[in-house]
Amino acid sequence: ATKFKRGVYPPPKEPNLTQKLTKLADSGVPILIVHGKQDMLVPASNSIKLAQIVGADLAIIDKCGHLPMEECPDEFLDIVERFLAQRCNT
């Protein structure tokens, strides 16, 4: 089994997530970033910076790690439903 070091891993070089999200935002597509506050792989500061760059909505879930949709499904779904209701006219 491969042992991973704890820490920050750079995003893959291709595709460039920031460029893709900026393109979506520029076209008027609302963007939501959901991040677990206790994520041990990617610090919340990365999502905060990304949200600022692309003008995305950001939700940080406390007591949640790298997979908020699996670790905190009820809170994750509440966040997504509110986002859709507010930003997507659903």
C-alpha cells in the first residue's frame, strides 16, 4: 500500500481548475465551493482563495474533513439546496 504524507498537494496541472471556474463564472454560471474545515489534505485557505478569485459562493463545514458530501451529507445537502434556491432560481 502506498503511504501518503500529510500536507498540501498541488492541484493537477491539467486541467487548470482556476481557469475553468473563472471561465464558468465569466459566463454567468453560479459556482459553489464546499470545504470541510478539518480537511487534512487541502487547507480551507485554498478554497477561500479560489472562491475569491472566481467569485464563487463558499461554505466551510465545521467538524468535517476532505469529503463533506460523505462525512456530513445532511449539512452538505442543505448548503447545496440553499445555493440552488438562491442562485439558480429553483
